[in-house]
Amino acid sequence: MSEDCLFCSIVSGDIPATIVHETDEVLAFRDLNPQAPTHVLVIPKAHYANAAELAEAEPSSAASLLTAAKEVAVLEGIAKSGYRLVFNTGKDGQQTVFHVHCHVLGGRAMVWPPG
């Protein structure tokens, strides 16, 4: 846990969030600024700055994160129609909270390229 991390504060319960899925390792909650009809963030409960750091330090936790993202898609009813998983890494990748998180986006056709 990082004391000054927004997502760590959500994991600890200090900041409220609309939880849609939770396991021992991950937490999934609605994005406050949704970019699609379904926009859920999936995070590991342990603090890692970005996806690369998580994959290097805890590959099994990275797999748990992807499994949870798939489960969110099923729960949200977008698994069959399709959805996008997005990891922003670093400042130039538009990462704004430096706790690895996967955006699960769906509920409409996704355009390409995204940015």
C-alpha cells in the first residue's frame, strides 16, 4: 500500500467506490469519468505503479487482473458483444493514477485508433 495513492485508499476503504467485483487479489469499480457506457477499473489490491512493474514482480497477479477483467465483462453483459481492455503506462501513455489499473470499456462499438 502507498499512503498517497488514490487507488490504495479505495482498496483500504478510506475512499468510497462503486464496487462491481472483488477477489482476494483484485478490486473492480466504476470509473468516475466513464468514457463508454461500461467503464470499470480493475486493480490489484497490492500497489504496483504500472502494468510492466506488475508483470515483472507478480506475473500471477497480472493473470488474476486479466481474469477479473473478463469476469467484469461477463457481469456487465458485454462479454459476447465485445469490449476493450486498456492499460495506460507512464505519463506519455496518459497514465494519471500511478497504481496499475485496467480499463474495461464496452457497451458500444469501440473506434480505432483509440488515441
